[in-house]
Amino acid sequence: MPSDTPNDPPVSGEVTVPLASFIRPHYRHYFSGKPERPNYRARRYDFAGTPTVMPLVRAFLNTCAAAYSPDYRYLFTLLGSELCNNAIRHSRSGQPGGSYILNIQRDRRGLHLTCRDRGHPSAPDQHLEPRPNGLDLNAESGRGLAMVDAFASDWGDNGRSQFRNVWFYLAYDLTGSRWSTST
């Protein structure tokens, strides 16, 4: 409805919602950025499939790795963000109403992250492969899986186009990662 008062702001189709409103109260500690609850073995959270909540995703990943070295924390957050961005961009998780799930498993040697998205119904069932030139700094896209391949201790996927699970394991000492040789 048009406004008759010149001081009223124009009406637009966008609404600003605080990101904290996407966090269920019982799970606020998942996003604190502090190394708390050191004996957790697993964390799971469902995220809306929109780039708007990526700051929350990064806070979640950062908190999961908060008790470890700054390099480890940065790398875990970077790789996890890449999997989430892929879920949003390449699966039904990024469509309106879509979502994806992050599962973190901790053991005494490292963290295991699984991103479960809603898949792509027209894609064939096959395992994902990084692009051969994926680490080319001049590439505009396609670097995500190449980074995961290079910097995770191990990674893989379930090979299913419906409800794809992509995972990586990052050892605390970065064994198997090219990160330690590239810094």
C-alpha cells in the first residue's frame, strides 16, 4: 500500500531477521566460538539451505574446533563451509524451503564432518571427483572439492544423487593434509 507520508520508508519485499533467530535455544552453545563441553562426541544441526545463514554455519564449525590450534580451527571451518556451499549450490537443499544437516563426530585423533544434502534428482549415482585443475587460483569456480581433497586428511561421499552425504576427516595433527606443507 503506497504511503501518503513522505517520511515513511518505501515498502520492499525484503525483511531483516536476526541470524540468532535461526538458533534453537537449547543449542546456543554450538555457536559460541568457545571451547566448551570438551567431552562431546557428536554434534548435529540442520541449517536452512540459503547463503544468508553461512555466518551461522561458520560459527558452528568454528565452535566445534575451538579447542584446537588456530590453523586447525581455520582449516576445519574452511573445509566445512565448502561442503555447505556445495550443498546450497548443487542440490535441492538450496531451493526454497531446502535444508542440509551437518554431523560432527569427534575421536581422539580428529574431527569427522558429514554434510547431508537433499541431492540432485537428475544427477547419476556416482562418487564425486575434484576438478583436475581445481586448485588453479585463476579459476572462477570449482575449487571447493579440490581444496577438500588437498587439505582434508581423508574425504569421500556416499555416491548417491538422492540425499548425498559428503564427508571429510581432519586429523588434529593434520596428517594426510597438504596444509602443513603449504604454510
